[in-house]
Amino acid sequence: MDSTGRSAQREAAIGVFDSGVGGLTVLRELIALLPSESTVYLGDTARVPYGTRSREVVTRYALLCARHLAARGIKLLVVACNTVSADSLPAIAEALPIPVLGVIEAGAQAAAARTRGGGIAVLGTPATVASGAYQAVLARIAPLAKVAARACPLFVPLAEEGWIDGEVPRLVAQRYLGDLRRAGVDTVLLGCTHYPLLAATIAEVVGPEMAIVDGAQATARAVAHLLEVRDLRRSGGVAEHRTLCTDVPDRFQKIAERFLGRPVGAVDLVDLTP
Ligand code: DGL
């Protein structure tokens, strides 16, 4: 590529997608670490949740999202959804002519760095847990660590509803995680976009001696590294952030702030029907 093409590519936005609003927890860390980078975020609110669906269906939906963002000229795609990262990353990477990064590797690395040898509990959607993706990466990078995996599907609607503390989420967390203290693990990896919102409640249930790891920051660092290695980093200027969703943009806008940590601005509706 000539230098004009390369500098145009550096100016392009980073694409980020998730099944819904949850991936904004990843976008938040990306914007904090890379303030000069423009982003375009797509939440597939017409089809959320992905975490209770089959691999085939998740991959079909994910490819629609990925192709839509690629057609907008992004320079890099971040798959913020753990379920898609677990089930469909190779299919997306094969379909797109740009670098594609998921959240599993960085999250697993962050948890492996935190455990003090007592083992790791991976919390995720039923699809993420069933895929064995986190378990496989942890077996490679921390072969001696004991790994337990738990599906906590009710955490997703609780986080969306804003029920992140108090009696109801505490009871749900107790039901899912009440016995983790006896499971011989010392680290809990939040392997789902929504779970960071419930981190305080989860910590209360699993006890203060357990480290809680959120892969979002590690994913942002992996994105920064990839931009550097591919010579795609934007050097400065004002970043632009666009937000798209596939259904009910008003609801998306209302709950987005909780995930992003600030107002999301305008949310455009897009139709991914092939
Ligand atoms: N974004 C999904 C994940 O991180 C959670 C929500 C869903 O099930 O679609 O796995």
C-alpha cells in the first residue's frame, strides 16, 4: 500500500459490535485508552440475546454485523461480544479483509495473570461456556490452573434493567455462584459484556479474597498493540464516535449510558436484512 493509502487507512474508524448494548463496556475502555481513534459501534438489538442460541445462528447473525461494519470502511473490527468471540471468530476473520480481534484471548490472559495459583472461574453465557473457548485458551496459557465455568444468563437482563445491586441480583448471584468459595478458585473472570455492571454484587457473593477480572481493559490494550503492529494507529485529531443498532434505538440510548459511563449521543437504526 502507498503512503497516501496507509494514512487514509489510519484515519478510518475502529468497528466494534455486540449483540446489544453490553459491548459498550469494551468501547468505554477503548475510548479511554485510545482517545484519538474514531469508532463505530453496532448493537444488534433486533436479535439479542445471542448467548442462548446455537453456534450456527450466532455465526449467521455475527456475519451480518461484521459485514455491515466492514462496508463502512473500518480499519479493524473488535468483536466485543464474548458469545460471538467464542463461537464465530474464525468465520468472521475469514470473511473480512481487515484485522479482527475478539475478547477471549485478552480476557483469559488477564485472568491468568491475576490468579495466585488457586484457579479461575469463568462466568459467561450458556453459549460461551458450552463452546469451551475460555477453557481452551486457559489450558494453553495456564496449564496448571484449575478452571471452572459457570453460565449466568439472568445477569444479562438484570444489567439491562439496571438491577445491578440489592436483593434480586444478590439472590441470583447466590444461586449461580454461592458455592464458588468451595470450588477451589481464587479468580473470577467476567466473560460476558454485561457482567462488569454486576461486579460489586458478584464480589459480595464470592467474597473479598476472590479477584474479579474484567477482560475489557485487556482487550483495549490488545487493540492498541494490534494498531501499532499493523501501523494503523491514528496520530491525533478529534475522534468521532457513531452508534448504530438494529431495533428500538430509544431504548438503546436510554440504557447505553450505564454501560458506556457517559451519554451515547444519537443512535442510528440500521437494517441488516440480507
Ligand atoms: N454480549 C453477550 C456476551 O458477551 C451477552 C448478551 C447476549 O447473550 O447476547 O456474551
